[in-house]
Amino acid sequence: MTTQYPQQPGYPAAGPVDPGRGMSIAGIICGVLVPVVGLILSIIGRNKSKQAGFDGKLGTIGLIVSIVFIVLWIIGAIAMWAFFAALMAEYSTYMG
């Protein structure tokens, strides 16, 4: 004798998937580590999202993060150049 249990209700169908979401997330992560690559990935992800009818917020966030880190890298490079130039100028006075 087998007992039949009532069937459990199923899960609702999944909503539409944003095709640019993965690329945008990769853009945010790369925006911190390698800003130029993050910028490119964020632009691609944002465009894919916009073409599919989504808002592309993650792509926009990736763009902002990438641009901020590009500016920080430029400022850091200028500061390092100025530091080493001053160091070499100071060193050259000791060397004669």
C-alpha cells in the first residue's frame, strides 16, 4: 500500500536575465585592479544591458569606478615622477 502525498507547488518562472550583468560585474572588479580593462568591460556590459531593455546600472557603476581609478593612477604616477625627480635632484647635489 503506497501513500500518495499532495504535489508541492512549484517555483515561479525566472524573470528575464540581463545579458550585460556579468560583463558589468567584471568591469567593476577590473575597474579597481586594471582600470582601463574595467572601463572597456563596463562599456560593453552597459551597452548589452541597454540593448536588451535593462537600465544598465551596474555598467554605469563600473564606468564610474574605472574612471575614478584611472584618475587616481594618473595622480599617483605624477606624484611618483615628482618624488623621483626631487630625489635625483637631491642625489645629484651630493655627487658633485
